[in-house]
Amino acid sequence: MKKLVPIALAASFLAAPAHAACIPVSSGLPGWERLDFDDIPSNTWSEEDGALVVSTNRGSSMLYTSATGGTLPVLTWKWRVDQGVPATDLTRKGGDDRSISLTVGFAYDPASASIGERMKRTVVEAVAGADAPGRGIEFVWGGMQPVGSRTQSPYSGNSGRIITLRTPDTPTGQWQTERIDLGTIYSEIWGGSPLPATRIALLADSDDTGGSSMARIKDICFEAG
């Protein structure tokens, strides 16, 4: 990741089992949009057996969609890294490769936004639209930070957090399941009641370390808890 790029999107959830809303993934990736970065080779994104597959070769890009089921407080998904990138410092711009990450963007609320967030809002909306998220939490597979660490994003400051869920020494080729209480984490970071989740973005990048990677993610669902 080289720049602060507000999370944008376009698509809607598919209602799945009772009290759950899952993001659809199908051939051609309808409802998902890709965001490329200037002067950096793009990733390859595809669908295979219901999973999103991302491959990098000294590159980076993002895939994003909407999260219209984001009022449900728990987010679950499964992911797997088949070829990972080396451990990097996720707090350092220009040296923060990761095998894969999932970012949840939350609705912007001027009443609870900090002075800094309100000052930046005009620029954010000019780039990403009036419905761009106000805050985001990035859940990462990669980096040198220990599992469970929470760090401020070097790109979005106080409006973004990075949480390490898996490190590069996690076994490759094996599906791992995550279950995240977004409401609790949001309140612990920013205080107050959590705002609805409105965006989901996926990222993989290997341009800083100059290598390649491959990862998969599937079954991204919001649940009632």
C-alpha cells in the first residue's frame, strides 16, 4: 500500500441463513470493483469454488464491495495463504506488504467524528464520494506485529486501525476461520456505540519486498452474534 486510498464500493449483500448476510462471490466477481495504485503492477483477482483468489507479483491492488448487512455486529470469514510474503512492519509506509487483509469501513458520522476527521472529510468525499466510510479496521494476515496487536494506520491516522490476526509463520495451504465482534472492537478503539459497517475491502501486496504471493478468502458473512 502506497497511499491513503479511501475505501469505496459498489454492490450488495446476499441474505443467507437466518440472522446472517453474506457477500456473494461468483464467476466474474459481479458486485466487486478493483482499485489499482499508480505505477504499481496490479494483482490478479478471480473466483474459484466460491472463494476469491488473489495473486501478486511485485504488485498491489484492492478489491471492494458494499456491506449492506453491516448492522449485524459479528463478522466471520475463512481465508488461506498458499504463498505468503515475508514479515514487514505494518506501521511503516513503503515497507508494509501483507499476504492478504480484510478491511471493514464504517459509516461516517459527523457528530462522533474528531476534529481531524471532520477536516479531512471534504477531501475524502471528493475522492471517494459522499458515502465513503469515516473509519476503518483492517484485519491482516502478515506483518511482524504479534497476533492481536492493534496499531494506528500509517495512511489514515486515528480513523484507521490495523489488527493482526495471522502472522507469516501461520501454516500455508490451510483454511483458517475468523469470527470478529466488530461492535466490541469498534467501541474499544473509538468509544461510543459502533456505526454500521458499509464497506468491505480486500488487499494483498508484495511490491515492497519484490516477491509474489497467493491467497484465498471465502464465506464473508455478517451475523447477529
